[in-house]
Amino acid sequence: MGKSKIFWSPRLVGARYETHSIPLDILKDFVALESLIIEVAKYEFKKKNARHRAPRKFSNQISIQLSGVKPGSARPVLTLAILPGLLWSPVEPAYERARDSIIATINQAANGEIITAIPQNLLHLFDKIGRSLKDDECIEFAPKRKQKAIYNQKIRERILKASSEPELISNEVSLRGRVFSCDIASKVFGFEPLGSGKILSHIPVNFDRQLIAALAHSEDGGYVFIEGMGTYKYGKLATIEEISHISHLDEMDTSIRLAEIAKLKDGWLDGQGVHVDTRLIAWLENGFDEKYPSNLVLPFLYPTPEGGLLAEWRLGANEISLEIEPDSHNGRVHVLNLKTDEDDEFLLDLDADGWDRLAEFISSKVGNNA
């Protein structure tokens, strides 16, 4: 039986880790960390031994294993396991120097220093580490040291910008749009995100059938929602690298309608009509995504001649409209009962409790349906 020892125990910080468990999507980051460790260890071995190349099968003598999770937020325990039959490996010290160089690199980035701990041509390997971190999460790679090597999306971006390929950065994506082509022979599909240009990507394993179905759906006028990983070049989406989920979008999806409204120019209404400010469109899209309950019926959306937005619901005998002023986030709700001719109006402050009041009101009308 080979020798093993605790090698590294980073600390995951964030609400998701307070139960001392690790979400499965984070495990991909540690697979990527292993690749980084091996490449930096090869560099350290060559530098220490004045060699041009690392030994063949460099990583065969040692494996990095996840052997447990320590308490204190979530602390994965990484173990160095040496090949059975060996008591020591000549490459083991290189792995330890690689760990320290990675920690030093993160601290240099955090301190705004020039990164020298790792060669520039290896920094791109940080790309797949931390892609699953939320904005309020981080990894402390040296939790017991004075400088904890705190790694988050901001530090990841700094390191990648210092790499020899600074123009390429990958991140999680949630995209609405159309699949416009799917070539199974060449394993390439085309996708046009809402509000952006067309891109071509390789078809990920096991997603060919879903992409063909999405293409057929899109040709009928439908849109799809894709979640996964995308690669950005100079800040612009260049390709979809991985797909984790594809679904057809509801024809009432607010993002689709708002994307169409965003295309309107001044004069869109018989020479009149003011275009809707893109900031107002983005704000309303975010509101429906994050503050409007997903179990409630979605409205029809229209631009107003003054540059505002109008949402309309037809619920039983009730016609409900919400008009949002172009220069504020105030909304005026008008309700007309077609059976009784009774109508009512009230104002909402959608930057305060307006979304909660709107949801409660729509829910009540769905409930009585009269």
C-alpha cells in the first residue's frame, strides 16, 4: 500500500457551504485545480533540477485525492497518494512547491502586484477554477496563513488578464435565444442569443438530440433557454463551451418580448413614438425574473408612445394593465371588470414594495377569476 498524506485543505466560504457540504458543481473546480497543480509541479521540477523536460509519466507516481471535508464552513481535504510499492517519489517536493506557488499567485493578484510566482503561459489554467463561484463566495486557499489567498471571481479575472491569453475568459451563462443550425456530422451548432450576434459552438456530449429538438422548435418561432459555460473573447460571448440544461421558453416569456421592444427606434409609431431606454428594459426584465413569482401568469408587454412600458393581463372578466413611466420606476395599475364595468386605479413604487403588491393583486384575481 502506498504512502499518503494531507496535502491541502482550502476553505469554501459562502452561504452554500455553511452546512459543511460541497455542491457538486464546485467539484469541477477541484478537478481543474488538479490539472493546474500538475502543470505547475512540472515547471517547479524542471526549474529545481535544471531540466528542459519533466520526466515521462510525471503524474503517474502521485495522485491527488479528495479524502474528506473538514468542518468550519466547508474544507475539502486533498491528499497526496503515492503509487503503491513506493515509499517516496522524486516528484513529491515539486507538488508542494506548486501548491505554494499557486497560493503566492493568488496573493500577488489580490495585492495588485505583478504576478511572478507562476509563468505567464500557465495562468490560463486558472480559467476553470472558480467558474462556479457566486459573487458572494470565495475559496481561501491558505486559511491558516496571515495572507489567506482569497480567491473569488474578481481575483480570477485579474489572474486571467495577466495570462498569455488574456482575451479568453469563461463563465457560467444563462442564455435565451434561438438555435439556428445543428450539424451532427461536424458536431457544430449555431445559437443566436437575444440581443446579440450569432455564435457557433461544438455540440457537447449527449446534447445532440436536445439541440436538434431546439432547432425544430426555433424554426416554428420558439425560443430556448440554455444554461452552461461560455467562453468570452474581449468581453463578448464567443462560444458555448458546456451545456448543463436546455428548455423551451414559454411564448409569454418577458425577456423575449422585451428584446423585441428594445429593437424599436424613435418614430416606431407612424413617425411618432419614443424608443424605450435599454436601462428601463433591463430593469423590468430583472424585476420579472427575480421578483415576480414564477407560478403567476405572465402579461403581454407593449411599448408606450412616450417611451414607457405597458403590461397587460386578462384574468377572467378582469382586464388589468400596469403602465410604467419612462423616467421612473413607478407603475400605475388600472383594473376594469368587463361584467360590471367597475374600474379602479392605484400606484405602485416598484423600487419599494411594488412587486410584492403586484404579485398579491394578480394572485387574488387569479383566485377569484371574476
